[in-house]
Amino acid sequence: MTLPNSIKTLALSAVTLLILLLMILWMAGAFQSKIKPETSASGPAYQGPSLTVERVTVPVFEKATGTLESKQSGDISAQVQARIKSIHVKSGDSVKPGDLLITLDDEAIAARTAQARQNINAVNARLAGAEAHYQRTRKLFAQESATQAALDAAKSDYESLKSQRAAAGSQLQEASSIQDFSKIRATFPARVIDRHAEPGEVAYPGKKLLTLYDPAALSVEAYIRESVAIGLQTGQTLEVSIEALKLTLPAVIEEIVPAANPGARNFLIKMRIDSRPGLYPGLFVRIRIPQGEERLLSIPQDYVHQVGQLDVVWILNNGQIERRFVRLGRTLPDGQIKVVSGLSGGEQLVPPERALAEGV
């Protein structure tokens, strides 16, 4: 006769609970000789190595994350439309102010400059003739050998050509300045982050060609929750670490943006760090912010033995080894582990390998 599924499920649950109960009783020492709960059989007192559990004072830190940013960076673009003739740098290159970055094809620009120069030369020639005619007409008018109309016409022609000369001069000056734009140079000491164009492409105002940043002007930017940020001050030094480089270094708070983000309840903090090889904008950064001290119990990791999901230590009780279950917390900077419960301080810990060798 087949049992209903509900009875099978109930039976399976009961067996599982029974096995779990037996395991707990075994770990608690229920199946050991009944001399004294969780204590090794009476015999010679333990004489091996031991460690006294003590309370220690450790610093408490708030942990935050941030990003490495450049305080001075910029995108390079052309000021005139022209074909890119050559790009003289690549990503990662360092440049100085005045270094040539990009050369644009200046044939069209040069032709425009030459045309402007031809125009002004032609206007100058006509202006010289008009001026001579005007001066001659003035003398004739003074001698009553020329009419007022002839004088007015000569003067009008002369003044018109003077205006044309001024306009042609402006065009030549504009063309000459535009020709200077064919050479794009660095304006500050920088490193090239990326190239966004290649020779043969057309450059025009607003099109990003290169991205530069100043490697000597780096900062860490991080959002810190408001309850922690209000305790920080400009000039304060914090410890930051860049895991990608396995690097830890100091950072000095330069700016605390005086407005909290109402949605996230945090403040933007900007910190200065010293430049060194391998630092690039965009790197992930961890920040440790001191938050006072804490008194706690800690023990070395090698004095802890795991049984399933439980942590066990062995202590001395009247010279005999006794097993004790503990609950552990975070790992401290010195490598020891915080004890949350199970020990009160002053106990003598026995190394797990010695306790197991004793059969406890």
C-alpha cells in the first residue's frame, strides 16, 4: 500500500530533524564519558602552549569608496574646419606646454591667406592712384582749374578705397590668425588619455580630438554619508587605498561641498593626493575614516576550529581542556578576529591541534 505524499514528507522531515539533533548533541559532547560536561577526562593537567584572551583597544573606521579624478583635464578640438594631416601623440604620452599635438591640412587656409594678401595688394595699388588723383585735383581746384564736382568725386573714390583697404587688412589678419589654428598645441603639462580621431578625418569646432589630464593634479572624490561627513575638516588626512595597484597612501581633504545630496543623504568630499606612476583618472579608491576606538576581545585565527558552520575554541578549565563554541565578528587590522560571544576575557586558549590530539 502506497503512503500518501504528506506522510512521506512528514517522515522525511522527522528523520532530518533527528539527524540534526544527534549532530548537535555530538558536538556538545553528549556522547563522551560522563565525567563533567565538555571537559576532558581527569588526568594530568595540560602543560602545553596556551594563550590568554585579553581585551584590546582598536580604532574604528568608516569605510567609503570613491574615484580618482583629475583637477585639470580637457578635450582638445579644432578651431577651424580642416582635414587632419597628422596626430603627433598617442594615449599615455606626456606633453609640455607648447608641444605640437595635431597638424591640420592648411592648404585651403593658406590659399585663403594668399587670396587675402592679393586683395590687399590690389587695393593698395588702386588706393595709391586714387590718393595721387585726389591730391592733384585739390591743387587744380585751388587754382580754379577743376570743378567742385571733380574734387568731390576724387575725394569719394579715395575715401572708398581707404575703407576697402581697411576691410582687406582685416581679412588678411583673420586669414593669418586662422592659419595659426592649423597647429594645435598643448596649453598645460599633461598626459594623453585618449585619441578620438585619426589622420584623414575632418576636424571642426566642437569635435573631440584628444583628451588630456594633468597627472600632477589628481584628487579623490567620494560621497560620504552625512553623519560621518559633518565630523570631517579641510586639511584632515585620511588613508586611501587603490586595490588595482595594491597601493595605500595619504589623502588630504581639500574641499567639502557645503550641501548634502537630499536623495542619498551624503556629502561630496574632494581630497588631494601626491602624483606617482600608475595613477590615472577613473581608478577605484577605498577610504578609511577614523571614528574613534572600541574595546573588544580578539583572538588569533589559528586558535579557531570550524565544525560545519560553527566556530569552536578550546580553553583550560582547572588544567583540563574544555571545548567552547564562540561567535566571531570582523577581522581586525592585525589579523586577529573579534569575539562577539562565547568568551569573556581571561580564558586560556589551547591550540586546536593540541586539543584534538588530546581527544577533546
